[in-house]
Amino acid sequence: MASRKKALRVLSLFSGCGGLDLGLEGGFSVLSKSVNEKIHPDWIKERIDKNFVKLSNSRFETVFTNDILPCAQKSWNHFFGSRKKVDGIYHLESIVDLVKKSSEKTFSFPLNIDVVTGGFPCQDFSVAGKRLGFDSQKSHNGKKEEHADNESRGTLYLWMKQVIEIVKPKIFIAENVKGLVSLGDAKKIIEADFRNIDEGYCVVDAQVLKAWEYGVPQSRERVVFIGISRKYADPKVLADLESNGAHSKFYPYPLKTHGNGLQKIVTCKDAFVGLKEPDASSDKAQQMFSKAKYYGKMQGSAEIDLNDIGPTIRSEHHGNIEFRRLNVEHGGTHSEELAKGLHERRLSVRECARIQTFPDEYEFIFNDGVNKVSSSEAYKVIGNAVPPLLGYAIGKRLEFIWDDLFGV
């Protein structure tokens, strides 16, 4: 019997509730329709029932996480605590403060890190925001206050760069909103900054990954940067990658699995399979939904299309999350449901989590006597997250080429 390859240690920054962390580690349940078995038969560890499968575990293991949101830390610890020992992993502190403490030698990042990940704050690059980018008026701690030029929320990727310089991982993964690629030279500037770390990183041209092309029932699009250390990687492999780009067999971005002649996209109707109405459910995350009224033609006042992918789940919705169904007066189209007397309401916390591909075993709303996360906090951390299934696709692709890059 072959021995299991050693775990690949992940240092996660801007971790939130752990969407990317969970994705990289694997071992969680998803809709069977979200997995293209013709392309990835090895992804399935077991079949749970006719609608769900459990994904195989990967070699990645998260050993360090950080964020400034207490509800994110509580959510992460509550869920991942059911999977492994989590004491001391999550650091509720700004990346700026952690790097400063590291330089002062009052804090140390863990050693032998293989991968650094980071979804650096995206509000300042989002087309839905003010698009201040590098000129963000908010500080690294999320507050609108006086701050040093390189400590704004829009320049936190530079502090992620410093962490990469400190721990020297073999690979880093950075992600942000699609809007970053159309904000002046932001993408080129960030790529150039990431290339000039340590002995150099091969930064493959950043790609916009469309979540629905990887089995996620959502219109979410994220730009992903992947850098490979020249110190550790096989020079011949890097030369092939740099010469052939997307045509290289070592290309680090995942293969598309859904849409455009591949497996059918996963719809909201698929995602909501088995979910009862809030008043009939025992799941607190399904029981809870925003009670914000219908305000007409405003963001968040649309009704989801059950036969299509869902909307991008936002974190800063302030209760203005999209409607699961509207009544006839407001233009509701789910006639069968309305005929049954089902009421107008917004998406529940669980429905948002399903659209994001979080497993039902992730509770989100809980009160264990010590820590408590409310429905509004749950909406926020879900909306901030990378869809775990998208993270899994990225991780499995990197795992596939890992030995070619770095040896066993």
C-alpha cells in the first residue's frame, strides 16, 4: 500500500469564514451535478445520496489564518473545529499589524509553508463600489481614519507580498473581484509587484474565473493570480509554462467543467434541492432570511431565476439580498409556488450558502454559549467568501502539477 504524500502547509490571509481554505482541503459535500465525472472521476470520495457527493480530501492543510472580522473567526473556528484541532490557527488581527510584529520579532509566522493564499480586500476594486482602488480612503483595519500611504485597504496586497517574502512559499494564490482588471493598470502593477519577491516568482497571467464554469450555481467572477517560486520549481517546467502559457501541460489554472458543450450549468433549482421552507426547517440557517421589504427597482430587489445560475452573493447587502420569490404584485414569476400560497421572501442564509457551494454541515448561525453568529453576520461572511468548490478546482489543479513543479 502506497504511503500518503506529505501534507502541503497553507498559510491563509484575509481568510474570512474559510471558503478558499475549505476548497483547498476538500472533504466536503457538494451537489453531484457540480462535479463533472467525465473529467474528474477522482474528485468523488463517496456518494451521500442521489443528489450529493463527498469530495476527496486533498494534500493541502491550513495551518494559519487571519482576518479582522470577529464573526469570521467565530464561524471558521466553529466549522473547522469539527474537522481538526484549531487552537491557535486563526489570528484576529490586521495583516499590517502581523507583519509589523514579525519585523519587531514579537510574532512569528509558521515555518515550512508551501502555499500562501489571500483574497485581499476587494471593495475598492469592485464595479459595485466607488472604485478607489489603490487610493482607498479606508485603513487596513477597515475603518475610515488617517493612515500611512501604504496602509490603506486598497494596498493590502503589498502586505500580502511582504508575508510571501517572509515565509517564501512554493506557490501563492491571490484573488480579487473581476473589476480589478478594468481599473487602469492595477492588474499589471500587482503582477509586477508579485514577480519581484525573494529570488523571483513566475506569475502566470492572472485569469478571470467564472464560478458557473466550475459547477458553482452563481454568476460570480473572480480574478486569480498564481505565482510559482523560481527558487523551488523545476526550471524546465517553468520555461515550458512561460513559453506555452495556457497550452502548457503545467498550466496552473483549472480546466472548465460546466457550460459551453461540457456538463450543464448548475441552477438555483438544483442548488435548493431538499430544502424546506423556513417555517418547516430545523436548520437555523434555512429558518433565517432578511425581512427587508421590497423597494422596487433597486439592487437586491430582483427575484432569482430557478432555471439559471444565482446572483453573486454580496457581503455588503445590508439586508438587501435578492428575493427567493416575489408576489404577483411585484412581478413574481414562480407561479407554482405562489399558487401553493408560499409567501414572498428573500433568500435565506442557507440558500445563499448553497449558491456559494458551502456544505450544509457548515452551520453559520449558532450560539454555543461562548460564541454567537447572527443571521446578518452569516450573510456577510458567506458573501465575502470564495466559493469552496471553485477553491477545490484550483487546489486540485495545483495538486495535479505539484510533483512536476517541485518533485515529490
